[in-house]
Amino acid sequence: MMRKVLFIFIIISLVFSASDYFLAMRSSYIKYLSGEYYFRYKATTILAQDPDSWMTSIEAFNEAAARDYSDPKTILLYGGENTVWACNPHDGICTVVFDHAVVDELPAKGIKTETYVIEDFPVSNLRFENDDKAYFDGTKKFSFQEYVKYVSGLSEDQLKSYHVSDKKMARFTSAKDTLIILAAVDLGICVLLFIFHKSELDTLFDITLVLGALYGVLFEVITMYTR
């Protein structure tokens, strides 16, 4: 009877791990569809005015000189092409995030990077590569299979970058790793149990069975709280 209980524990831990993996995938995709999870897309800013036009007249020059070039939005619109990460398009504007190098006067002169978020940047002043524009404005959406494949292919650096709204989008990948490890260990345990059973080594069979059941339960508990 005890052996049956221990086998049940091993099977339940494996089933629980598989369920956690598939539920994590589905949950991530649902949050993507609802907008809770989203991607920011890399874009290049397009100048709002040709710099050569600043010299066409005194008025044009004075207008250009009067702009506040300490304003991040002005920097992006008139200070040259910059790389930004864009999301949340609506009513012709969107949110962009970009890093800008500035001079750090104190405590010692040097260059530091400031991160700016602009929530009302004109979409018309952004240029996207490939199909990013369609995904950015919602014309296209990833299917479930496409989403899982895409997120699974993101590197650790990409998951820490502006590209994703939350690295938890890829939590199901760690759940998959957990499932693979647990399945491999359980397979090894089954092989040992088969050998011990054939060799009539009942003591080793029981010890291995107990350790296998304990490993499955403890492994699931630990990974649940460390993901």
C-alpha cells in the first residue's frame, strides 16, 4: 500500500509540473491579449523639420534657436535621428522610452545615461523596421503558438530590456525547464526501480521510491517559490 502511495506522489508531482507549464503559457498569452503584457518596438525617430530649413530665414533661425533643447521630446523631434522603444499608440501619439547621454558635472565630469519616457510622442515621427509597425499599432497580433515561440526565443538580456513590459512574460520557460528536469529525474528513478525489482533488492527499491517521492514534492515546492 505504501508503495502505491509513493508512486502516486511521484506521478502527482510530474502532473503538477506539466500543468504549471501549460497554465503558465496560457496565462502569459491571455495577459498579452488583454494588454497587461505588451512589447515595446524599436523605432528610429524622424525629424519634424529639416535642419537645412533653419537657415532659410531669420525667422526660421530664431524659431529653431528658441526651442528648449533640454526637453527630451524636443531632442527627439529636432535633435537628429534617435533609437527609441515605442508602445501604446492612440490618437496619433504613443509612449516612447529612450536613453540619452548627458554630461555629469558632479561629483566628477563624465558622461552618464538618463532614461526618458515621453507619453505623447507623434507616431508619424517614428520609422519601424519590417513588420514591427503592424504589431506596434495592433494591426497584427501574435497567435498563441507564435507568442510562445517568440517569447521562448528571447534572450535573458532581451527580457531585461525595454522590449518587454515585464520579464514575467517568459515565466513559462522556467516552468518548462522544471518539467524537463523533473521528468529526467523520474525517468532515472524508474530505471533504478526496474533494476532493483528485477534483482529483488527490495530495500534499495523502497529507499529509491521514498527518495523519488520526496524529491518530486520538494522540487515542486522549491521551484514554485523561486521562479
